[in-house]
Amino acid sequence: MKRVTGDVQCCSGGSSSLRPAKKLWTPQPVTLQIIQSPASLFTGTEDQVQHPCLNPVKSTVFGGSEDMAVVSGTYRVVSEEEQALRAKLEHLTVKDHGPVFGPCAKLPDHTMQKAKDELNETDEKRVSAVKELRGIIKDKGGEDLGKGVLDTFGDKPDGVLLRFIRARKYEVNRAYELMKGYVRFRRDYPELFENLTPEAVRSTIEAGYPGILSSRDKYGRIVLLFNIENWDYEEITFDEILRAYCVILGFTMQQASGIKPTELKKMVDMLQDSFPARFKAVHFIHQPWYFTTTYNVVKPLMKGKLLERVFVHGDELENYYKEFDADILPSEFDGKGNKYDGKAIAAKLFD
């Protein structure tokens, strides 16, 4: 089986995104004192003075007059190369990213820069974070869920641990909590993981539940699709779809209105604090009037951060097309591409 790599965007009728962060981050700090007219090089306030080539870690403005100010603080010098990469991050296209399926021979430079900017990732930090997480796993192995984490991840390679670390932006304690969430999810919903193999979910993915675009979006995110209108709940159960999601993540709404609240909770639990994936947005298009009923059942189960990432477009698709290039979308999702071919995607994923 080939792993689907990257951040996730879901598109129903749903999709998820990762926008580049705008922090400036470089490894070697220097201390500067700059005297300059406040209106020329700098923008900001007394507490946050910014310069296009400097990253303020902490700065204050003291003294001076209407025409002159003294700025003192610790800064990180940003190279021209990094500035160029950040500029590119603001103008990416779908052609600027690596493959969705299988290994990537070399990550694009702008992707590495995004990891540094958004996740604070460096070679040194990868090593130290993995070491710290392994220490926490060992130290807390005697606790209830801690034992499950130790049994599940204690002998896993660094790459597996890094997925959890990245999902929590290198906050190692939060990465450990995510591992506990994963173990808890498997404990609470064992039916999803029983005999869970690629072969067991292949037919579900061939049917397009979920669908996976073979091209990343312009931000480099993987796009998952779900065509609710054509879903036959009796032919493909909700658990079968969730099992397919479990495999993909690495290890009509009238029909949806018949889903039990316990099943909806299961779906939300999967999206929140259970898997090392970053769901950045969920988009709904052409939803029918009874969508509101189902959505209102789910909303109380969702955390504020996830709620902020749900976008309901209806038939007004102007903002939808701002997020997705119509050329990569199948015709069923109001794109210019061909009809979605689940069998072809399953072959790329499993063969």
C-alpha cells in the first residue's frame, strides 16, 4: 500500500488546507540597535516593531522624538533565499507540489520553508523532539492510556513519531496527548480496526467513499472528496467509510440524516485529537435544506477550532473556487475535470 502524504482538506459535495504562516524564523539570533525614522523602515506598534528583513523576538521602543526613535531588541536575520521562498509561498499553483501517492524523491524547497515557518521544524529540532517524545512514552508507560501508547508506539520508527509531533507543531507534550487520543479512539471503537487491511476497504474506496484527488491543491494540501448525494447507506455503511478513512490516514444528505448520533460522534472523534493529520478545512457545496438538521447534531461535538474550518457554500461557489482550482476538481464537484474514477485511485493507492 502506498501512503497518502501531506495535510488534508476535505470537500463534501468537502476539503482541508494549509496556508503558509507569515512568521520569520532563522537559526542564529543577533542583537541590533537601530536608529531610524519610525515612518520609514518599520511598521507596527511600540510592542511589535517589524522590518522586512528582520524577525523581532522581543523589542521595545524607548526615547526619541517625533522624528526619531531608538529601537533595541534581539532579531534573527532572514536571508534573501528565505525571503524569496516566503514570497513564493504566497503565489503557489497546483504544479508546485510533490505527488499525492507514494514516496516523494525530494520535498520542494518552499515546502521545507513552510515546515520551518509554520511548525518551527529544523534538523536539530526533529532529533530532539523525537528523543523527548520517546522519553515521555517510556516514563508514562505505567499509566492507563500510557501503557497503550507504549505498546503501540514504543518500537515504532522515528517517522511515525514525527507524524504526531508535526500534527501538534512540535509541542511534544501535545503530541503525546494526541497519541493517547489515538489509543483511546481504537479502544472506544474497536469495530473500526478489526481485520483492518487495504483489501478490506478497497471496494469502499473504489466506490469513491472517500475520493482522493490525484493532484494537490495550490497550497500543497491533499483533497478528500465525499459525494453525499450518491451514497447508498445500505450498500456502504458509515463504519465502512470510516474504516477507509482510517486506512487513508496512515495506519444525499437525506441518507445522512439517518445516521445515528453515536455514529456522528465517532466521525467527529476521528477528526479531533485522534489521528496525526491536520484537517484544515471542510467545504460543503449544494447542500439541501435538511443539511442543517444533521449539522446541528454534529456542531455541539465539535471544538471551536474545527467549527471555524467548516465552510458551507450552498450554490454560491465564488469563494469555493478561490480555494480550489476548477481544473483539478471532478465534474461532480463543479470542476472542469473528468468524472471521478475511484477504481483508478484505488489502484494508485494499493497496487
